Amino acid sequence: MIEKDFEIKNFTTFKIGGKIGEVVFPQNIEEMCEILLSGESDVKVFGNLSNTLVSSDGFDGKVILTTKMDNVQINGMRVVADAGVKGPKLAQLACEAGLSGLEFMIGFPGSVGGEIYMNASANGQAVSDTLTSAICYSKEEGIVKLSKEELNFAYRTSRCESDGLVVLQGEFELKQKPKAEIKKQMEENLAFRKSHQPSLALPNCGSVFKNPEGNSAGKLLDEVGAKSFSCGGAKVWENHANFIINCENGSSEDILNLMYKMYTEVKEKFEIELEPEVKYLGNKNIREVELCRILNIK
């Protein structure tokens, strides 16, 4: 399915974004590969747009959204999931099969492709704990299958990010466990998330900055008074200083200005440069170009 001049705003968890020139929704890996192998060099690939700030001025190019690529196969303790499968769905399917290792995904708004790409983690579990391999697209090599070791996982990153790989599918090796124990762990994870992170009823895109090594971004931001920061229609969440809420129809520039203030205050007080988790898609005005350069947002 192809959509022209697509209104992306309501597809993003930030609820921000202008029109996209062309959006393609592949139904499966075969369709996805056909698009990627067609040779278009400027096509952008996203999952659930849960950690992406889309420009209020939109994007003139072509975007692939993997949301319809939602096939899951379970064979024994082996689970294979397409890139568009949402984290909560995969966690629940694993639970129903009596398989443990994906409980941390239950509260994630994102999809498998993005979670592998950034080595998502929470509640003492990470993608790299159970992933055995991933099928990816490389501009240089085409379709490749990479082992866990070849993916070079680290805190909130992987080779996929450093080498610009597109995740098509992931394979996990899980462990058997009583369903009641798995369900209890997922309930505890959801309760923790509810108390520490805003729900998507308050438009946000998760943690804004990565934790510096041996430190906490939320703690540093709290100590500079970030919970009182706001800019235009955006503000820092009052319950945790590392989350930004789009509270009053904020723009992409509002979000970037607020991130810049958070970043600057921490840098001035602690001499620590916070690294954003947020990605950016789309056109930029002069101010946004400068902010993305300073914040090192790609």
C-alpha cells in the first residue's frame, strides 16, 4: 500500500509531524526487500515512530513504515518475529507459549525492528539477552543474516545503528517458564513503567537522553530543575525529568528547543554532554538545523 502526501502526525507517539511525500506499508519481508532492493538511496525506514521526532514541516521524500509486517512464528523455544511486530504483542505471545525472556517488551510502544536496532532494554532485560540473529538490509551487501555477535550490541545501540542497517526480522531463543510467573513479571513491569514513565495518553517518545556511563540522565536533569522547563507547547514531565510531553500542540522546534535547554543546563553544571535517544525525520528550518547539530541528532 502506498500513500501520497500522508498525514503522519497521528502515527507518531509525539503526535507531531507534517505531511510525508510518500509512505509505503509493505505487508511482509518479501515486499520490503523488493522496495529496498529497487535502488532508491534516500528512502527512510521506520517502525512505530515511537522514538522519532517528525518535522512539523513534514518530509518531501519517501518513507517505509513496517507496521503491517507483523508475522510471528514460534517453534519450541525459538521465536521469529518480523520487524513490524509490536513489543507488547510479542511479549504476550511468548507468555502464552510459556516462554520467558521478552517480559520487558510488554510496556514498549515500539516494534521489534526498532528494538533490535537500538538494543532496547528495561527491567533488567535487553534485546541482546535473547536475540540469536537478525535478517537485515545493507546498502552495500543487500540482504544479510547477522548473528548476535556480529550485531555488536552495546547499551542502547548496535551495529545496525552504526552501519545504517535496516532490520527485517529477528530470531530469539527463549527459556521455558510457568505462564503464571511470566505473567506476574509482565504485570510488575507494567506497574513500574506506569509509575516511572508517562502513558501515551500524554504524547511523548520515551526517554529523551541516554544514561551517561555510571550515571542517570533523569537524576542529572532533576538536579538542574528540568521538571520546571517548558517551551511553547512542550514541557518536561513533572514525574520524571528525562521525558518531554507534547502538552499543547507543540511543534518539532518546541521539542528541540526544550531538549537544548535540558542539554545545556546539564553540560554547564556537570560538564556532561547528554546524548539524545530521539531520532529526527524531515525538513528543518534554520533554527532546527542548528539545534540538531549541537545535540548531535541524526
